[in-house]
Amino acid sequence: MMNLTKTKTKTKTKPKTKTKTKTKTDRAARPSTSDREVEQPTDLLDMFDGLWSTPVDERQVVVRLEGVRRNFGDHVVLDGIDLEVRAGEFVSILGRSGTGKSTLLRALDGFDRDVAGYIEVPERRAVVFQDARLLPWARVLDNVVLGLKGKQERARARDVLGEVHLTGHEDAWPVTLSGGEAQRAALARALIREPHLLLLDEPFGALDALTRITMHRLLRALCDRHNPAVLLVTHDVNEAITLSDRIVVLDHGKVIYDKPVALPEPRELHHEGFASLREQLHERLGVVLPGREESATDGFEEQHARTG
């Protein structure tokens, strides 16, 4: 079984963090938080600890948050978040700007140590950002094996570059890559670590529409092959529906929606269920569509009142 890192913090004037790691064996899965209405490394190399895949029980909860809070002065960004993600599950997090989506991802990967509450995540995790963050002075292959040593790792890196359709670009400089190619290199750098948790912070936000569609198909195929738990932060409702097993909506630091995506594969925009779910999510996000100003606003305000 995978190793999980547990972090429990209690705050008085400033949070104090205690972290311990243990190997979990034959752990009974707890009930998921799905289907309900509700609402840590310090540098780049530490982010990529762990190399080899181990068997994972797909029923196992690999991410658990209980009462997670984050304040910046008097401004509450995360307000008592409870969330579970199982092994191999693809979860998208939607929300308007400033609702705490990226703050939540930073807490999960240990970049933010001033978070209060309980966080449990796998030791082996990787992050892909909106900016590919490739080192400009290193060739593509060297970027992928960053922090890894040995000829075997370079051979594995070539294989992973093949998976993301970058065979022949091993010796290219990052500046010569297109936006889509750079993001594929960033995905390769994450996947070579065989993470049990893959964190994606709007990785396709800067790409054009056609490249984004191609990246969606590639990401889904890679996740099916490598089977990490995935948390994707996005503003794109269509992207969330297309990729996700489950969608979570944040508003004012709280979870106000958490449900599985019960649509057949492949997900088609013209499918009646796709359009219906998109409309439902738009309402939860407070998006007012032409001709539905009154009903959309009333629905959002009613839900907002119920969740506080």
C-alpha cells in the first residue's frame, strides 16, 4: 500500500504543524463525500519524491481533509473544508476567482504551512501548473528527469516523452516548444514520478481551444494508464464535465456542491445530460445566462442561504 502523510494543525495565534508518516495496511475505506450537497514539500525537488508505482486499492481514500481553514488576516479563504478523494478518482474543483481553489492545492502539496485542520495525502505527489515551469537552461529530457539520477531514469524519461507525443524533442530547448508541447513536457515530468496524487492547477488555461481539446484527450488517456488520484482546478465548466469522475464547487471558502458526473463516455457537448449538468453548474457558480437572469440568480441565492 502507499505511504500517506498526515498533517494535523491547531491554531491559537499561529498554527503549529505536526506531521507523521506511516505505511497503511488493509485499511477499510470510509464512505465517500460524493453525492452530497454541502457545502508537505518545501522545494522543487522534494515535490518529486518517490519513483516506482505500487499497487493501490481503488476503494482506498488517498486524500482526506477535515475542517481545513486558511485565513489571510481577517480574510477567510478556506472555511472548514471537508473532502475525500479515492485512488484513481478524477475530481475537478470549480469556483469563481478568489474562492480558494489554488489555495487548497497549495495546502495539499505542503506549499502552505499556515493551514489549520487535518490533511492526509500520499507521499508521492506531483503538480502541473498553468505555466509549464520548465528550466530554460535545461533541455527537455533534463527537465523531465529533474532530481532523478541514473541511466535507467533517462531511459524511462524517453518512454514517458513518447507517451505525451514528444519523441524527438528530448534535446530541444524549452524556448523552442509551443505552449501545448511545453505542457506535455510538464506532464511527463510529473508522470515519471508515478504519483499517487496528481495536482493540476489550471494547466490548460493559457492554451488555444484546439490544443486544449487535444490535451484533454491526452490527459484522460494518461490518467487511465497511470491511475493516480487527480485534483484539477479549473474555471472551465466544459473541461470539468469532460474530464471528471466528480465535480466540487467552492464558494467563499466552502464546498457548496460535490457530486459525481453520471454521463456516458465519451462526453459530448451536444449530449442532453452534458447541457443539463453545465446549466446546473453555471447556476451554482452564479453565472447568469441570457433569458434566465431571474431563475439563475434566485437559485444561487437560495443555495447560498442554505450553506451559509
